[in-house]
Amino acid sequence: MIGIIGLGAIGRIIASDLHKFYNGKVVYIVRDKSSVNNLAKKFNAEVRFGDVNDPDSLVNAFKNLKVVIHAVHHEYNIAVMKACLKADCNYIDLGGLYHFTKKQLKLFNRFKKKNLLAIIGMGASPGITNVMASYGSRFFKEINNIQFLIGSEDFSTYKKESPLTNLYSIQTIIEEFSWKPAVFVDGKTIFVEPISGREEYKFPSPVGSKKPQFTIHSEIATIPYNLKSKNVSFKIAFDDSFVDKILTLKRIGFTVDKDIKIKDNKVNIMDTLVNILKKLPRPIPKKLNQYEIIRVIISGFDYYGYDKQVILDARIESINETVNKDTGVPPSIVSQMIVNNLINKSGVFPPELIINDKLFFDELFKRNIFIFCNDRRIN
Amino acid sequence: MKFDFVVLGATGDQGMIASKDLLESGYKVLLCGRNKYRIKQLLRHKNAKFDYVNVRDINNTAKVIINSGAKIVLNCVELRLNINVMKACLKAGVNYLDLGGLQEMTIQQYKFDNDFKKKKLLVLLGCGSTPGIANVMTRHAVGQLDSVDHIDLGFGWDSNIKEFVIPYSIESIVYELTTAPVALENGKFVNSKVCYYKGVTNLREVGMQNIYCIVHSEVFTFHKYFRNKGLKGVHYTAGFPEHSHKVLKTLIDLGLGSSDFVKIGGNEIKIIDFTREVLKSNKKPKDYKEVENVWVKVIGKRLGNNKTITMECITKTLSGYEFAGSNINTGMSISIMAQLLFNSLINSIGVTAPETCVPCIEFFKELSKRRMFVYENNKKIN
């Protein structure tokens, strides 16, 4: 049995993918069971109560599950991993924004001892990015630099647009805009200013020119060590108007992680902002048409000692669905690999160390996610 | 101590400015509010005392006013509570001045006209900069004309450092920028699109400004008092510097101006309260200065000839009032009008507005003492 904890936007994509591609039983674990009753009925899933703030409830909810996909926010990664250890089930999450990833890796021995597996950062990025980097690394004797770049374009038409079009969790975005991004330079991790390095970069058509910026991301916590690259950076591009709005909020003090007194209550400014932004009306699409390119550029020396550069792209065309499918699909694929005993290790692993790239890319192909190596499609 | 004035909302920005001005003018002032800590410096003054007042409790507010011995109340609380304060003043038998109620509240406030007249008390609505200074300037201009056809008015401001500083009450700004403005056209009130862009104008001392049509109470009171002079049109526009307008628009677009509640850790927080407190927690940049131009253009006839009179009042950040920027023109204006009433230079009763009863020359003279200069057709007159 595969469990999904958290049935938000990404959790629902995972649920949908499992419904399409997995014949076994799926369990939805949520705080408010009524919120997923219709979905569970539609996809013939079981619903259990579980609250990430209540570890006992998680252990109960995880009973008899082979694997749990954690799709709640990354601040709960450790709590959910510990509940998996108690409930004897394997674990997958969508990333830990560098700092959480570092902490999660420390649970390696505990998972190993119980012969359980945790795969951390198994969405699009981290996730697809790590597997692509791992694939590309085979062409190198020595890697000098790995650059991760993400750009997207929304060609959708909308009945009603939202005042803030965030492609993924607004909480994560606010954190990404506020926390100093880690960059691995000459064998050392340094932290640069948030939103720095915003320079024009030309992605292949139809995404075109974008301005990706350094962002705190999990890849930097594992890739430099596992693929032995001297330099690793991660950049993602947002629309100018989106960046402008978040920067405005940042400049006037709305994204700081500190408390403020409102009448008789003390609240955290960043948390409150996130909760307010979550209340904004969602866009109502007429026709969804989004395109994302996840690019990994690896440079270094090949086995003959020559300079080499490999460019890997994951190209995600999403017509009548959102590009977020690239985050929801990988944990579904990998959970099925675990259930089908295609992965047999134990411990805590990032994707680059444990996922069979060929099998994984083949599964992505079935979902119209295409992988290119130096412009040649490889799945 | 028997007080000359009670200032309600004395712990807010405008209340602080008004209280400081009254105290510096030698009056005894009871400062009322909810957060004594904010005005501890003002309370060092020998003629100042603090009382905790929540104006939602009308009976207690009236009791505090009666015990103060003052006959004049300056209402500097949020405009949505104006009626509460008026009721407390009526109960206490004292005169009332406020900073304006935009159109909707102003109409409600006029319903108390007979009640105050019966007690021979005055309610002077909109005694800040605009409404306030703008109304007295209009009175001055209209007084020179035989008939009035049209009045355009508004304000524009800018700062030397282009960083965002909340220009005035966020509640008022949100209301103004999200409520469909009412203009007077051909003698009739007409609604137009929310905060619609009216173009660019060049304002003395401020420079080029984008101006937006917003809701304001002057449209209503000018019609009330000047229609017998033939007034057919009134349009109100606000000018914000681009850097400020952009931030305000972002806040509103992203729901941060909402009066809805959001649940945070078991507590219900009103979004606009959160926004206000976060904005208040930002420090002004060092050496930050503002300039504001409150202007009125009155178009009419004198001796059969067309005549246009343009009035402007220029306010700059004042030494000792750096915390307030150009907002001193609001808090100081209500203080001046209260003093004019105290000294019997205003003699009206009932609910009225400054354009009916505030003596222009004396008022402009007091503005000048505070370095707020009034221009009539480009000539400084105070």
C-alpha cells in the first residue's frame, strides 16, 4: 500500500498519477477527512486521519503502508520520517530546501538499522534534476561545474487571473526569496544574497529568455559530494512582475521571520503573510498551456582528458494540466519502484544515488516528460 | 487639572501631532487612547495627562470627556468610529471636530445636525489637510466669485528618498483606493471606476505626478454649501509618487488591505491590523523628508467674466515633527481649528464643514506660523 500525506496541489497530482499507473491500494492521510472524500471516491482510495503536528496520529495512519509519500511542507520532513521509522514504512519527500535536507541525511543509520529506505527530494527539482545530473556525470572523469537552471512560460488563457501566480507553494517561494541561497564554489559552500545572480539566460524555445536567480535548494546539499563536482549552483526564473511583487513585500518588511504584536496576539510575520497570500483567489483557466524546462549543464573533462560539456533538459509541456505535474509524477513513479522491489537499498538517499535513470526516464516518457541530452531525446 | 481640549486617538500619528501642537500653543490637553507607551514623550509636558479610552464604549468615553472639564473634543480615531465619538460628545455636551469621514460616513454624520443644534454645539467635519485646509482655501476662493461652476481639488506629495513610507492611515488609503469615487457632474453625483487614472499633473514643489480619481468628502460638502452659487461639478484627485503608489497597489492587490480575518495559530488576526503593524515597524530612512501640495482650482464668474482661482498649500517636513513627514498638515490643521473655536473665532452650531465657518485669513496666518504656506494664483498670501 502507498500512502500520501498531504493532499494539496501536489498531493492531488500524485494521487492522480497513482490512480492512472498503479493497481495497488492507495491511502490518503489528511487532517480533515471530508476535504478528500470526493477525490478518494473518484480514485477508489482509503482515507485516514493524520496530522503532521501529532506524531502518534501519523504512526497510526502509516500502519501497513509500504511507502509514505510526504507532500506536506518541508518543515515537517523530520517528523514524518520519524513516524515512518516507528511505523516501519519507507519514505519519499519532495525536498528539504537545503537546510532540512542536511538534517534528514543524519537519519541514515536509523533507516539502515530498520532496513527501511528514505528517498529525499524526489519531485521535479530536487528530483528529476538529481537523476539527470547523475545520468550526465557518467560522461565525465572529472566534473568542474554543474549548473541547474529552471525556466517556464505560461501560455494559458484565463477566465480570471490571480493577483499572484505562483507555480508552487507560496510558503516555499517566500522562503526561497528570503533565505540565503547556497552555492558550491571551488569545493566550498558559500551563501549568497537572496534573489542575486538574476541575469538573462536563453532557454530553448518556447520558454526563451528568462532571468533565473540563485535560490536555496536541496541539490547543493548532496550533488557536490555525490557527483564530485567542484562547483554547483541552482537558479530558477520567475516572471518579472512576480519577482517585483515579492520584492516589494520583502522591502517593506513582510517576509521577515520574526514575531510582531497585533493587539493582544503575537504572530510570526512570514507565517501570517503566507496565510494571507494563500487566501488569494486562484486563477480560473480557460485553457491551460504551460511549458517548463529543467536544465542541467555539466562541464569538466571526459575520460580522454578533453574539455566536455553536456546539457540535459527535461521538457515538460502541459496542455490541460499544470507544469506542476513534474513535481507530482516522480514520487508516484518512485513509490511504485519501491513497492515493486525495483529499489532494494536501505538508509537515507538523495535521488542521484539510488534511482535507475533509464527506468525513471522511461516512466517520465509515459507522462509526456521528455529528457534531452545535448538536444537529442533520450526517453 | 481642568483641560481645554480632549484629544481622542492621541496615540495615533495625527492625534500625536494635534496634541503636540496644542501643548506647544500653551493649552491643557487630555490625551486619550489605548497605547500610552507611544506618547510617553508628550506626557512629560506639564499640561498633558493620559486617560485610557476605547471609543467603542460610548458611555465611558462621555464620562472621561465630562471629567476633563474640556468643552472641545478633537476626534483623531479611525473614521469608522466617528459616530461613536459624536454620540459621546453629544452625551457630554461638548463640541466636536474630526479629520473627515469620506463620503459615506460624512452623510451619516449630518443626520446628527438637529441634535447638536438643540444643544448649541458644533460638529466640525473634516478639519485636517484635505478635507480641512482644502475646504478653507475653497471658501476663500469662492468668496471672491459671484458664481461657481466647477471645483477640482486634490493633493500630491513626494519624498526626497524614494523608499516606501506609509503616507497616512492605511485604512483610509485602502478605502480611498478601493471605493468607487463619487464626482459631481452637471449637478448630479455620479459613480466612476475605482481609483481611475486621470493623467499627469505638475504640482508646485512636488513636480510631475500621476493623479487618480478617489472618493473624498469634499465632493459632498461643496455641493451642499456651494450649489446655491451654481456649482455643477466637483472632482477629487490624489497624487502619489510612483514608488509609493506601486507599493500601495501591491498591498491591496495581494489582499493585505482586507478587513477579513486570517487564522494564525488559533488566533484570528484582522489582515489590515497586521499590515498596519508591519508597516509601522519599518523605520523611516535617515534624513527622509516629504513635501505635499494640497490644491483647489475654483472656476466661476466675477462681474460677468470667467475667472479661475487656484489655491495651493505647501507643507514640508518640519523640524521637531520628523516622525510625521508632511502629515503635519492634518494634525496641525485640526489643532488650529480647535483653537479658533476655543477663542470664539468660529461661532457655528450643528453639523457643518470648514468651508462654512472657519475664518480664512486667521487660519492661513496660523498655518504660516507652522511653515505651511498658502498660494493664490501663484502668489503667497500668508
